[in-house]
Amino acid sequence: MRRVLRARPERGLPVVEAALGEELRRLRARVPSLTGSVVAASDGLVLARDLATGDADGTAALTAAAMGVAVRMSDDAGHGALRELLVHGEDGYVACYRAGSAAVLTVLAQARINVGRLHLESRAASGRIGRLVDVATRDTPAPLRLPYRQR
Amino acid sequence: MANVEAALKEAMTGIEGSLGVALVDYTSGMALGTVGGGKDLDLTVAAAGNTDVVRAKVRTMEMLGLKDEIEDILISLDTQYHLIRLMKARGSKGLFLYLALDKTRANLAMARHQLRSIEGDLEI
């Protein structure tokens, strides 16, 4: 009898990646002047990207570094766990939102963006992204113990 | 001259039928202050949404070639009036007052008049 080992297609990271990508595309469609977004893991690796131009890997790495400093700054000020970080440059914004326990949503926007709207939409999106990532990391044990289906 | 908090409170208590009032920066879409509102009227959402309304009207006037300025914008719903009044004073350009009124209790002409005088007294 031949056995084929195969990960269950309806679970695991590929499915989550697709869901994250969908979430990022929806965010860009809903907020005008938003130029792109990246979901970064806390260690600075890219989990999902929706960038027309630019380097997602670099953005994710910088996100991890900036959030690391911001976490300490918030903690040092006695303001508790970090929620978000807004960087306002002369020609645009970079906003980072904590997404669950292990990820960050980083959003790039043009200078003319409606920041109120950016916050409203991105906070909602980061909540959904956080739940997706948290569930995926909880449900995906070590590779050898992946749930297999026999045929 | 009144500060932001006092002006918003005056709009909320002095204008008959007020449901909520906010002072909004439409360059960023964020509220500088809000009074009233609640679960039926989230003023943070209203600030961001009405920023798009104001920006759209400003853009439309540019496209029409109108060398004029918006004094106020009235939106009539089935049960509410929403009044947007752009700040004119020097130093408060780029801001608007947003007032939501209960249509059954409000007197629109009076509300508009009161909001104009509150805007004139407001010091940023």
C-alpha cells in the first residue's frame, strides 16, 4: 500500500498568507493615498506584502527595529505595551500597528492621506491580521508533527 | 474668546437638538476635540469621514475654477442634520467644526447662526 503524506490544505501557513494578502489588498482599496503595506513578524521577516514599489524585506526589518525602540520608549514612559507607531516624513507617513502577539502591520501612505481614516481602517485590519497570525502560529506545531492525511 | 473645550461644550449644550460636535483638522482627518456622540454616533469616524467630504468639495471648487471659500456644508438626513463649518480665523485654517443635530428638535437657522458665533469666538 502506497502512502502519500500531505499537509492538510485547509490549514497551515499558505492559507494564512493568502488571507493576509487579501487583507492588505482590501486595506489599500479602502484607504485612498495608501501606497502599500507589509505584515512583518516580530523578528523582522515578511509574512505578507502589498507593495507596488519598494523593498518589503527592508521595510519589515526596519519595522522590527523601530518597534523594538518604540516598545522600550512606551515602557520607559510607563505607558504600557506598545500599540502603534506613526512616522511623519515631509513626503509621507509610515505607520506600524501591533497585530496580535507576534506580528506588526506596517502601512506606507502619501502626505495627503487622511490620517484619521488611516488609523480607523488600519486598526481594524491589524486586529484581524493579529488573530490570523496568532491562530496560525498556535495551530502549526513543529514540522514533523504536522497533521497528515493518509491516502 | 473661548478655548476648544469650552466652545464645543457651548455648541453641545447651547444649540437645541445637538447630538455631538467635533473640531476636526482636515489636513490630517483627526479630531482636536469632541463632545457628545456615543455608540450611535462615533465622532472619530465622523471626523475622518467628513474630512473626505470637505476635501472633495475643495477639490471640486478648484476644478470648477471657483475662487471662493466654503462657509459651511449642510447634510440633511431623514432624522438628522449634519453641519460642517470651516474655520476662518487666522491660525485656524484647515480646521472645521462638525455638528450633528436631531432633526425633530433642532432649529436649523438658529443652529447655523449659533455655530457661526461659536466659530467666531473660538481661539485655537
